[in-house]
Amino acid sequence: MQINVAHLRAPASNGGDINFAVFEARANSNTDVARSSVLADLTARARNSGLRVDQSALAFNENGRIKFFGSKHLVDYLSHRGVPSWTHKLSV
């Protein structure tokens, strides 16, 4: 199975840059525990593939709306910017 990933860098509020990953994926159940598990697994896989990831989030469709789950600051950023363009695919 292939998961779309957006791996991007954005300026941090305290200076420097933040590398982040957004995964087009959802958990099998709509619980925070399940979503956290999926996010942790995908983040580890992205790091193991050589991507630098400081923050990460899931992007998924729920009831016809795009939702984000993950690092609070990244979710806030994405809620204003929308889903970024996918830059990579991750095999799972």
C-alpha cells in the first residue's frame, strides 16, 4: 500500500525552520488513540526512509470535510493553509 506524503519546511516562529510531514491516511477507528498510533508508525517510517520530521500530521476526509490530526501547531498551520501538495509516497 502506498501513502501520499507531503514533506515540507516552513519558518518557525522562534527562528529557524521546521521540517514537517503530512500523511494522507486515516485510522481504522475514529479514536485519538488509533490516530496517534497510525501517526507514530508513519512518522517512524518516514524518518527511517531518510526524511527529517520535526512535526507530523494525518490528513483525511471525514463526513465530506478534510480533517487534520497531529502536532497542535502543525494542525493549526494546516487548517489555515489546507492540504499541501504530495511530494513523496511511502510504502507500508
